[in-house]
Amino acid sequence: MRVLTARQEKFVEHYAICGNSAEAARLAGYSAKTARVIGPENLLKPAVKEAVEARQRVFAEELRITKDDVLAGLLGAINMAREQQNPAVMISGLAQIAKMLGFYEPERVSLALSGDAERLKAKFVAMTDAELLAIAST
């Protein structure tokens, strides 16, 4: 694993606690003006992503809590909100479950290139997401 900068280490600690990349970036000492950009960028860096996942595993072990425990708790809260006829709380709980299950992650489409792959790769890189999706859906 690559060595993280001091700010990236602080980012990892804060992100593992709050789960908000922009807030974690601000708390780690990044500029408030650039935190909304730096936070998500940090999460794309393999070393930072690996460190966040490792820190979250440590938290889970320390708390002796599993994803199943969290899901069960959320489902219990959703059922309680349903009995109390509180749709806002139900929606909030369902949104948290959807986030945990990765329902908000963008769908990834892989294409295999043959022939003059580098030239084609450059063309694909220059295309917009909409253009790429149009090609993938045909």
C-alpha cells in the first residue's frame, strides 16, 4: 500500500466516522472552497480507498457490529415508522439501506476492444457518458 500524506490520513479518519467526503476533506485541513472536489477525488485514489475500508473494518470490529446488525436495526426503525405512520422516517431508512446495498452506484459497462485498441480507446475517452451509453445499449 502506498503511503498517505498527513492530510489524506486525517481525511481517512474523518471520512470513516462521518461518511461525507466534503466534510471529511474540510476537517482534514483542505480548503473549504475545494473540499467538495477534493473529497470525492480522494476516494478515487486506491491507497485512500483501501485505507478508508481498513479503518471502517476496525470500527466495525471495535463496535462488534456487522452489516446484518445495521440492516436489522434500520428495518426495525422502518417498521416502527410505518406503525407510527411517519413516511419521512421510512423513506430515510430505506434510503440508507439502498445506499448500503449500492443501489445508488452508477452502472458500469465494460467493452472489449480489438484491433487498433489505442486509437479506439482515445475516441472513447473523448466521448460523453451519453454517447458511450448510446453505443453500449445497441
